[in-house]
Amino acid sequence: MEPTGKSISGVIPYQSHTISVGSLLLGGTQPVRIQSMTNTDTNDVEASADQCIRMIKAGAELVRLTTQGKREVENLERIGKQLHRAGYRVPLVADIHFKPALALDAARVCEKIRINPGNYLKGKAVDQLLPELLKTCRETGTAIRIGVNHGSLDQTILDRYGDTPEGMVESAMQFLHVCKKEGFEAVVVSMKSSNPKVMIQSVRLLVHRMNLEGMSYPLHLGVTEAGDGPQGRVKSAVGMAPLLLEGLGDTLRVSLTEPPEMELPVASQIVALFPKPEQLPYHPFEALAWDPFRYTRRTSVPLAGLGGGARVKIVSSEPPEPSVDLHPSMLDGLCVSFEQWEKEPRLLEEGKKVLLLETGSHSIQQIKARLNRFCMLNEKAPILLKINSETQDPDTLRLSLAGELGFFLVDGILDGIWVENPHVTLTELNEIILDTLQAAGARYTRTEYIACPSCGRTHFDILARLKEIREATSHLTTLKIGVMGCIVNGPGEMADADYGYVGAGPGRVHIYKGREARMRNIPEKEALDAMIALLKQEGDWLDP
């Protein structure tokens, strides 16, 4: 398939500066680097090194490992040496939470450390703690990622901003101000959330703030807890493609609840399908008909089942929900093309016809520029996007459609979607569109699982537990269920879930209703039954 992003004239996107992570150059004009994280116990040197090698062979350009204590730091160094002896020089990243002093130790044994502003300070001021770490990293040549997670914001941030994109950006900027003051450039910054819209808004707002303050730090992209299987892949593309297509992102990780080596081919495909443009035909943050930093749904007039702020409909010869979606014949005589509207704007002034926007030979960015122009002048007419696809490979089609449709859905500007492809069945095509609509928060038709990829902090087989939970609850199509390996990000990342299954330690699980832990330290073997009992108690259970 031809890549969706093309080099087009206009506004130059965000330009990050280049940093070194060991021997790897990242940012600037370098390719988008792909990475992943081990899910082994870092103290098991042999297993961790073996998994690192599998990940590297699958395409990983950086590998991150859980680093909870001094013992893990020592074994991280041993893992690095073992990889070097085997001929692998891919940079290793220490994942640090809760222990600022540990970051100093880790900086001496690996090429990059990740710290989380939400749990790094431990009640102290950032300008008290961070300068010492920057000094150590400068001496050792170690890079840093300031990794903000929607699910683990500091309480002072939550008290002032809530768990919002604004809060996430302020959390990062507090650290970046110190980095700038100290003249420390080897910094990557990330804004991660399990909600693609929140992640996209946060990255956009961060870049806007950095532009205003003369910063150009490289960006790490990722949708946390994307889940597994086709839905996990769709959710990742919905979150990352809209940013890549606007020139944002220097490295990325696809977070799937699968073996980490399975993430890397997906990451490579996303990078290939959605190359960063050299220029944009519109400014990504200015003179837009929508707010790029806060989601709002464009509310057109209702017409032929489209518009009116209702959920996004699918146009298909076999509508997936016949009582909701539309057959093409239902739109006969009602559609006006963009070209027709340009010549005769009055055709859509009364809100009695639908704008049919076909992608054709235009780049996806040019289509968005057209949409912006239309929405600036017309608030009434419903908008139907039509994509004629010739992609034959189902996996490639899934990612390409998720990214292209997500590019528009995350800004709330579509009322209907019409996709034609002669190489797949209409049932398969509709499944991809429904998964994309759900990932973008535009329409919910099935149970949603917010599931983390697991790491060395997870004390149970999360892949097996997710499978069991899905088998028991997939018929509950109106619910969101979180399945999280530990408490670092778990309760926060699944904050918008209805129920949660969160690892609390070896063989123990907390069961959540919303943000509240209703059952604590349930033996793992009893946890699924306990969650089902809670669903019944709350009136959310239906017999399959």
C-alpha cells in the first residue's frame, strides 16, 4: 500500500533537535525509532537477555527494562554486558518509578533512563531533585525520558488541573524548565494515555507550549494499555497516526498485551504507513474549525440518519447495524462533492444535503485542509468521508484505515464513514470500522478492554487472565474493563473503566468499581469470580 502521508507544501511541522542515546541518533531528521519493553524479571539475566535479543531481531532500536531496586540496576548492567558479548549494541533504558536515588545508579549502567514526574518527586520540588540527576547523566552521557502517564499524575497536579491534558503538559513542563535552565539537551518527552484522544491532545498541547518557550525536545509516542489482537493494533494506530501525519513523533512504542516482540512489526508498519510530512497544508494548532487541544463534536443538522451530533454512522451495502447504519441508496440525490461545493456553496447552505468528501488522489493532510476550510464556512451540513481502498493485505488494511479514519475522528468532524475495498468482505470491512470508531471514542458497540502489556512488575500471567476475563465478559457490550498488571499506572490508566482487575502482588488482585477498590488482595484463582459477583451486585451483569 502507498503510505498515507506525503510531502506537501505549506507549514513546516515541529522540528525536534537530535540527541544521542548511546550510539543511536534520535530526533531531528532521523527516522522514527521503534522500541519496546521486556516483561521478564530483570533479575533473571538469562531470560531478559534472550528476550532482548528476540526484540532486537524483530526490529527494536531501544529496549526498556523494569528497574525497581539496586539489585535490578546491577542485573541491568549484566544484561547489557551479555548483549554486547553476543554482538548487540542496542541502547538499554532503565524504567524508574518512585525512587529518585535509583535513577542516579541506573544512569551509570545504561544509555537512557525513564522517569515518571507523577511519582519521582516524593514531595520534593523538581528543582531540588532533578539537577543532580542531570549532572550525573551529563557525566555519563546518559539520555533521559520525561515520561508522563495520564494514570499516575502527581497529586498537586491533580488538585489543580485534574487528570486532563493540561495537567499532563504542566507535569512535563515543570521538568523541562529545569532541563532548559541546566542546558541539558539529551531529553525525550512523552505524554501517554490509554485514551487515544487524551494522548493526542496532550502531545499537541505540549508541542504548542514547547514552541512558545523555545524548546525542541524529541517526542516519544505511545498509547498505553492498548490491549491485544486486532483491537489493540487499531487503538495504537488511532492514537499515533494523527500525530505522525502532522509531523509529531521521533520514537514510538506499540503497547500490546502480547509478547513484546509482537509489538515491533506493528510499530514498523505504523511508521511506514504514516510517514511524517516535510510540510503541512494547514497549521496544526491555529486557524482551525476545531480545537486541537480539547475534543468537541461538530454538531451538524440531522439529515437522512446522519449528523445532529449522533454517533458516527457507517454507509455500506451491508450495514452492520441496519437500524442505525445506512445503505448507499438512502443517500441518493443528497450528496454534494467538495468540488461541487467550491463552485456553488449555496448547495449546502440550507443543511438539506450532505458533503461527500472522497480521498481520491489527495494526501490525507490535504483532505483535512479541505475539511477545515469547509467547516469554517459551513456549520450545518453533515460530513460523509468516503475512502476507496485497494489494499489487499487485511493487517495492513486494518492499520491504514484505523490511522486515516482516526486522523479525522479524534477531532470530532465526521458524521459518516463509507469505505469500499474489493479485496475483503463487507463484514471484515465493517469490523475494522467499528473497532476504529470504538478506539476513537466515536461509537461503542462492544466490551472495551484496557489492558497493559505487562512488565517485570507484573506478578501474574496477564495474557491468560485477559483471555479468561474476555471469555467471561465479552457479551457485556456497554462496559469498559481494565486488566492491569500492577498499581504503578493501573488504577489511574483505567480511571474511565467501569471495572478493573489490578495486580496487587504475587498471587493477589484488587477488584475496582470505577476508581474505587471494592475488593482487595483477592487470591488470583478467585478474582474472576469475585469480579463477576461485583458486576451482578451492581446490576451490570447479563447472562450470556
